[in-house]
Amino acid sequence: MSIKVKKLSKVYGTQKALTEVSFEINKGEIVGFLGPNGAGKSTLMKILSGYIPQTNGDAKICNLDINENSIETRSRIGYLPEHNPLYLDMYVKEYLEFVADIYKVNRKYIDEMIKKTGLLQEQHKLIGSLSKGYRQRVGLAQALIHNPEVLILDEPTTGLDPNQLIEIRSLIKEVGREKTVLLSTHIMQEVEAICDRVIIINKGQIVANKTIVELQKSKGNRKLITVEFDKKAEKKNS
């Protein structure tokens, strides 16, 4: 089991961000974490990545408790936060060399990662001069540089144009063949395009956990909702 979450809760003061969230993700799965803004997606991802602690409950990465084995679990995770924190005054390759040194990764893998993420033509450019699509590629490259078993991506395609969207989706699907991927989004089409399964969260609680096939079938069985008004709706002439 690559990710296992059991009755995980997070409270900020009097506000409950997560309430007894439980799920499991197996190796090789790409799972979409779907929900509206403020549903608790980023909070859960920050907990799994070791960025913030939970209030209650347990979570394991690769069968290791995230609190008892904090350094070990973080070494097995590649994390791309919602707001991609890059050093804009560094060159692409220079930045990836810097990240590789932090993880004590052999620098020979940097060229391989640059090629894999489609950054060959951009590797000698300043990160600050790149489009958002290429900045996301740099973020994915740093998340993958140490060959993690688990990839956690928080809204990785937000703000991309249609061409960039297709390219990043393809890249995520490619790396997802070998790793466990948990990616958050609030766009249903995103989940259907990339994921094998979807976990839907609302107001800090899981309301659905289904495969894409199951979800598509349930969408086909929607019931008609009739709305009645107290007053007659008048059609206005334009």
C-alpha cells in the first residue's frame, strides 16, 4: 500500500479542515482528489508531505508512519504544491542541479529528467522567463528528480492554456505508470482525462470514492430535478 489514511482530521482553531478522512491508494494508481476550493484538498496533501501535522488520525506512506518516520517518508515523496515555489533567478538546469544535491542524487540523472519533462530547449533559460506551462514542467522535474515512489500534485494544471494542459496531462499519465500519483483538482474533466479513480471531498469529508468507470456510470443515472417558483417567471423581450 503506497498511501494509507485512517480517520485523519485537521483543526485550525475552531475550524475543521478535515474530519476523519480515510482512504487507500495502491502502487501504480493515479487517483484524483476532487472537490471545490476550500474543501480540504491542499490541507491533506500538506499533511501527507510532512509540511504540517494532523490533529488526529494516522497516515502512512509506503507502509511507514508519516510522523514516526518523517524523513524517510518525505524522501519517498515527490511534491508539487499548488503555488509552484521556484527560484525565478536561477537557470533551469542550475535549479535542478541544486535540488539533486539536496537529495544527494547523482547529477547524471538531471539530463534524463530534463529530457523526460520536455525541458531540453529551456534548460539554459532563467526560470523567471518561462511560461507557466514550462514552470510547471520544472516543478514536476524537481518532484521527480530523486525517483520517488509517490507523487503528490496539488492542482498541477491550474492556469495552463489548452496546449500546455494536454502536455502536462500526458506527462503525468506517463510517470503514473511507474509510481503512485495523488493529484488534486476541482475540474471533473481533469480527473476523467488522467485518473484511474477519484476521491471526492467536500467540507473536509469524503463523499465518494469510485473508479472512473463507476463515476461515469453514476453520471449517466442522474435523476431529473424539478424546480418550482413561488411566482410566475416572466420572459422579458430583449
